[in-house]
Amino acid sequence: MGAAPIAPSGAFAWLPGVVAVKPISVIVPALDEEERIAGCLASLANQSLPRGMYEIIVVDGGSTDGTRRVAAAMADRVFVQRRSGIGGARRDGAEAAEGRILVFTDADTRCPPDWLERIHAACTVRGYAVCTGPVRFSRPTLCSCVTRLWRGYYRLLHPFGFYWLIGSNCAVRREAYERSGGHREISILEDYDLSLRLQGERCCYDPHIAVVTSARRMTGVLGYAVTYLRGYCHYHLGRDERALLHYRRPAPRLPQAEIRQRIDDLRQWIGAAGLRLP
């Protein structure tokens, strides 16, 4: 927390005269996700909430594979993003949305059947402006196990009014999103940045509002940690938006067999220490 968030550039402009028809808009940014986006969209189509209560919007980042073709057959709307970065894609989707509740997830993420129903209840019946929950990993890597354990400690910040959102599993009421300025055009820490600017809104963390996402990009613990440490330095010290938009992704470091062995070792250590993954 400490430093103030970087202010979003420019005014946040909603299209005038837009009347919300469906209460919920689900926004899914995608880039070359032909092999995975169908699973995400199928899970969104198979919700306990009536289909007429929500729309699915896919914001494509300029895919060179069949992502848009797959998405067009399953989503309500598909278009190419005009802003930059993953944050820009989420914000483009929010501005195109008609819902009063903006729900964000990722193209390699699958959502349980009651996911939207629980989000709708949190943001209407329970009166929260922001809600989030756990992000679990399919086929976990060593890096994803460490990340999940680390994220469990985010909840220690809740009594201080800070709810650290994860981009693949969060929902914000439109008016709160508008007050915050929405996502900025950055590709790393865009969810952390939004979390800082949503402080003061009524938030909740619900362990039942959970999703499962891919761990395929989380391969090298050291590289992953260094990438994010650099990101936080650029955010809080250098306040360098360009560095937050164009950053070097960590490269794989270990063969899969060694990663699996380290995961098993980590799980044994967690169990011996009396801890549990959130």
C-alpha cells in the first residue's frame, strides 16, 4: 500500500445514453488463445444464472490464430482492442459493456456453474461494490504453487481495507469502476493498480467465488519473482508506464520432471508446517 496509485491518463468516458439491459457483463481479453478459449466460454455459457441476465464480451488483442473465430461462435460480442496492454483490453470491454456489474476473467480460465450467481448476489443482495475470490491452478507448476500460497496472505490486508484483485476473478459495479478510472493501459500489475484505486469501495472476498486457471506461463520461480519485483519498482519508484506496458516475460528454467518433483517437495513442506493452500 504505501505509495499512491498512478493516476489514469485522461478522463474515463462512458458512452452517453447507454441503458443497461443485462445486469452482468463478462469481459474476457484474449490473445492467441484458440486452444483454450472454448473451455472458458463453455464454462460461462453453463452458468446457473439465466443466460438472459448476462452478456459475454471477448476483447481480442490481435490474435494470429483462430481465437476470434472460436469466440464469435460462443460469445455475444467479439472485437479487437483499441487500447494497449491487458489493462487496455479490459477497459475497452468495460466501455462496450451494457451491464451494471462488470465481471473480469481470462481466456484460459474456467468458471464453476454458480460463479456468476454468487457474484450477482454479492453485488446486489449483499450490496458490495467489488468482489473477488480464490484463483486456483490446473496442472500446477512449482511457481504456481508458490504464487497461490503467497496470494493466501493477501487476506491479511483485508482488515486495512485493501482487497488485492486478480484479473481472472473479480467483479466491480459499473459506478465504482467509473469512479476509479478503470483499468489503465499497462500489461503488468494492472489488477494491483485497479485494486489501489478501488480502496474505499465496499469489497468482499468470498472463498466460494473461485475459478481455475492455467499455470502454463508460470514456470520459473526466480524469473517470475524478478519480473514482478521489477514491476513494483517501476510502479512505485520509477512510475514508468511504458515499462509496465512493455515488460519481459520470465522464461522457463526447469524441465517438467524437476518441476513436478519440486511441487511434491513443496506440498510435503506445507503439510509438515501445518499450512494449507487457500
